[in-house]
Amino acid sequence: MSPDQPSRRKRAWQRLSPTQKWIAAALAAMALAGIALIGNGLYIKALAAL
């Protein structure tokens, strides 16, 4: 890929409207929070098994 050509990922993100960007960011944050909660639950379960 030439240096003057933007990457495909960057162009896809730029095509989104501001509202769509907010929705995508909120979904990503919710997904990360869910993963954190699952990890916390597994940690508590492992502590209880000790």
C-alpha cells in the first residue's frame, strides 16, 4: 500500500456519521464491560473453590 493512500480501516471509520460513531463506541464499551464482568465472576468463583 502506498503511503499517500489511506488504510481501508480508516476510510470505513470516516464514512460513519457522528451518531453511528457514538453507537459503535457505546457498543464497544458495553462489550468490554461485559468481558470484565465475566472475568470478575470467574475470579470470584475460583476464590470460592479454594
